[in-house]
Amino acid sequence: MFIPVIVYFVLFKYIPLLGNVIAFKNYNFSDGIWGSPWIGLHNFQLLFTDPIAFKTIRNTFFISLLSIIVNFPFPIVLALMFNEVRKLWYKKTVQTLLYLPHFLSWVIIGGLVVNLFALDSGTMNQLLNHLGLQSYPFLYNMSSWLSIFLGAGVWKDAGFGAIIYLAALSMIDPDLYEAASLDGAGKLRQIWHVTLPGIRPTIIIILILSMGRFMDVGFDQIYNLQNPIVSNVSEVISTYIYRVGLQGGQFSLTAAMGLFEAVIAFILVFTMNYIARKFGQGLW
């Protein structure tokens, strides 16, 4: 039963890793991966001396850190709120409405965001003009663009991400709530002393797994929401690889960038697991 899973991972996850060897070569189509000349760490030296590549890495760190800080707590908060709703029809309706954005592509969500915040014809600016205020360049100001970018990510994935925490909440023994209630604990104290400790292992596992995608801002989201005016903050590793690697044909250089991204994610996962293990919650 497990053989198809092993075959899948070997064929589509491990064998493609061999392609990373072009990060240490001056790759060209005519000689292929194995025939191209070795150049050692030259591509990595180029990455860390090129100001554009350095800015790209800096932006990726900054946006990834903001995404973790802003996006990570929302599914937990939603799950806690769902857990307190007692009317089943209301709970299922709201859950369904919050799950739906997850199944929309970033092309659709990008179009909705542009229509909502566009400078001339956006709904928000039309509302401001109706109130006698001037239009605001939401998508062309770095701080407002970052807020919209993070907000779009929360709207799309927070509802779906809450599913895992709801499953964890269902495993908490109801007798614990009854005992806390008899001791005089209100709702907030029950959440603090019963609910959050009950889902703490799940929170830590999701956080460790999130660290594995720390440097992966997500090409679809950033590509559909960025514009040249905010490129100083919106150019990240995924868009750099697309622009320089696929469009510019510098496959070795962008392979080095991708390898650097993977190594950082690997280190972060091990670091987070090491910290979690200190509190008895590590994955291994």
C-alpha cells in the first residue's frame, strides 16, 4: 500500500533534486546538465554581490516574517470563535463562506483586489470621492500595498487553515470545560487554561511546517498583486527566479538562489523543532 507513495516521492521529489547541480555549473542547453562546465561557487558569489539579488533576499525575509506574524494567528482565532458558536446552521454557513476564498486562484483574487483598490475606478476610491475626499494610491504606496497583500492572504487562507485547529479542538475532553466552569472560570479563562493548552501541539506542528515555507512567499500571490511602483518591496525570490531564470535564461544563477532558499528553510525547520523539543513538543 505504501509503495505508490514511495515511488511518487522518489520520482517527483528526490530525483528532481539532482537538477540543483546546475547551481555549481555554467549551464547551457547544448551541453546539458552533466556536460556544462563546473564553476564552483561563482553563482553564489554573484548572488551576494549583486545589489538586486541582495534586495530580493531582503524583501523575501521581510515579507515572509510579516506573513508569519500576521497570517499565522488568524486561523487559530477563527477556530476559537467557531468553537464558541452553538447554533449549528449559523456555524456551518459562516464556515462555508470563509472556506470558499481558498478555492479561488490568485488570478481571480488579484483581479478583485485591483478592482477594489484601483486609483481611478476602484470601489474604495469611488467611496472616498463620494465622501468628498481625494483618491488614495492604495496599490502604489508601499505600506498600503503591504497591508493589502497581507490582508488578501488572510482572506484567502485563514478560513481553510482553521479546519486543522477545529479538528484539534474536537479532541479536547468536554469534562475539562465542565470542571473549569465549576471552578468559576469564565469563557476567556476556559480558553486560556483549557482550549489553548489542548491545541498547543497542533499550533507548534503547524508553526514548524510554516518555517519550511518561510522563504517561499508564493509566486502566484506576489506576481498577481505587484506592480512596478512597489517593486522595491515586492520583488522576492520567486519573482526573481521567474524574471532572471525563465525570462533571462540565467538558469544556473536562479538555481543557486533556489538552493539558498531551500537551505535557509531547512535550517529554520531544524531550529524551530529544536526549540519545540526543549518544551517537549518537537516533531522528531
